[in-house]
Amino acid sequence: MPAKKKYLTKSPFERFFKITAGFIGGYFVMISFHHLFSYFFEPKYVVITAAFTGYILWAVLLLLAFLAERAWKIWLVYALLTLIFSLPILLKL
């Protein structure tokens, strides 16, 4: 049974930006999130944990990108999350 047309993205640019937000933006959020944990825990344990939880988090962020109404909104959310998680790196704390 095909999907209803009203739920499909009509613009190819919107679809492209949702796909890139899911893959690239979700990956950046996932990496910065696990890097933030390396400031609180032993980095070798974070790397081992990230090997498993990283794929799960990345998959969830990829799916959330397609649930967003507009692609620019999800890009903005992912950029802000990456910035927040990267603050210790940027501020050299």
C-alpha cells in the first residue's frame, strides 16, 4: 500500500536537506555527545561505550530528522546541540 501523498515531502531540496541532516548532523551530535562524556569519565570507557551506543543514538537522530516538519529546523537543532556538547572543547575546560 503506497504512502499518502500529503505525508510525503514535495520538494527535492527539502528531502536532500533532511537526509543530510540525519546523516551528517546526527553524526556530529553523536560524536560531540560522546566527546562530552570523556570529560566526566575515563576516555577509554567512553570509546568502548560509544562503539555500541553511538550507532543507536545516530539511528534515532536520523529518524528524528525525517519527523521534523522543516529541514532547516532540524539542522538548527542539530547545530545547537553540537555546539552545546562541544563547549568544553571550544572553551578548553
